Amino acid sequence: MAEQYTGTRVPTVIADDLHIVYRVNGAKTGKGSATAALSRILRRGEERGARSVHAVRGVSFVAYRGEAIGLIGSNGSGKSTLLRAVAGLLPAERGRVYTDGQPSLLGVNAALMNDLTGERNVILGGLAMGMSREEVDARYQEIVDFSGINEKGDFITLPMRTYSSGMSARLRFSIAAAKNHDVLLIDEALATGDRKFQTRSEERIRELRKEAGTVFLVSHSNKSIRDTCDRVLWLERGELRMDGPTDEVIREYEKFTGR
């Protein structure tokens, strides 16, 4: 194990020698091949022409209540896969993930209903997170104002398919941030929007930490990680290369990347 429970610190996530393996068909099938590959991911039996991708390799760590933890690493290093495993969306090939409470995964590709208005998506998104209709109604205007999507027009009444990718991502984050979470997993959401929205998002993450939750943030912006997180996990090729204080880990990562 990476670290043991001590004193009054309360563990929220424990990864114990975690391995995640994808199995995808290596054959080229033309259009729709991505969909076909996804349908075959994580099948336990070996398939003819199947290829195994060892995305996470023996990762161990303990996360504690009140922490904000950044995940950094090169493209394809396993950051998003690790988040999905913590969220319970991917089974472990070996090892285990233990969580205290319900993890909530927020990604830029998190599904909302494109043909429904932003208003309806706020309501459905809040209900899907376990909020009551009364809680959603009470926080509705706060969610819309936080997202900023109405600053240049009444976009909240339009279908989501009319939104830019940045507007959609901001609304997703705003819905997720309206509720206190045991464990909130954020995949690149802060990469969208202007600096004003990023600042609001970072402030909200700090509030979520104070409200006894644990936040994981995947970002390619070292500045966002520095501004938001007090601890960083650095992954390379699926392996945990370093786990420690933010400035220390990012300094070594920047040496590694030559930035």
C-alpha cells in the first residue's frame, strides 16, 4: 500500500496494486470501428485478433477526505482510465479500488441530452446526481449563473446541440458542482471557458474540499493543478511515477517533459 490510515485522517479512496487492461479487436472494420471496439473492451475471454492494452499498471495510493489531488502525465499515460476505475466504470484486471461514499465522474464528454434544452438538462442532471426536485429548483439559478452561458443571450432555453463545446462543458461542471460530493472526479473540465470561469471553478473545488469531500482533477494545465491541488499523482505509461506535494511533483514532471 502507498500509505496507511493515520490519526484522524479519513481515507476516501484506496487503490491497491491496481491493474486495468483493455481488450480491443485489432482488425480494421471501417466506419463504426470505434463503436465496435468499445463493445469489445474489457471482455474477459481472448478474441481472435484481439489486442490487450495494459492501461494502468500496479498503481497504489490512498486519498483522504479534504484533499484535492491532481493527475498529470503524458497523453495516454492512464489518467482518465484511472479516474474511470475509481468511479467504478472499469473493472480491475488485478488489485482493487476501495471507496468510502459514492464517486462522481465529471468529464468533458459526460453525457447530457443534446435534443433537450439546457434548462431540462440542469433538472435531469441534478436528479441523476441524487438531488431532490426541490433541491434542483432551489439551486437552478445558481447553476445557470455559475455556468455563464446566459451572459450573451438566453441560451439556457435552447437545445444543447446549439451550444459550443465550451458552453456544454461549463454547464456540465456547473451541474456537478452544485452538489457536495464524497469523491468528485474531474476530467479536463477546467480546460474550457475563459479565465473568469476557470477561477470560479477553482474556487468551487476549494469549497468542495472544505465540505469534507475529495477532489481528483485531470488537467494538462500545470497552472490549474497548482492553483487547485495540494497533492499530485504523476502517471507515465500506466505506472505511478511520483506521488507527493504539488510543487515538488510538477517540478520533476516539467524536468521530464522539458517544459
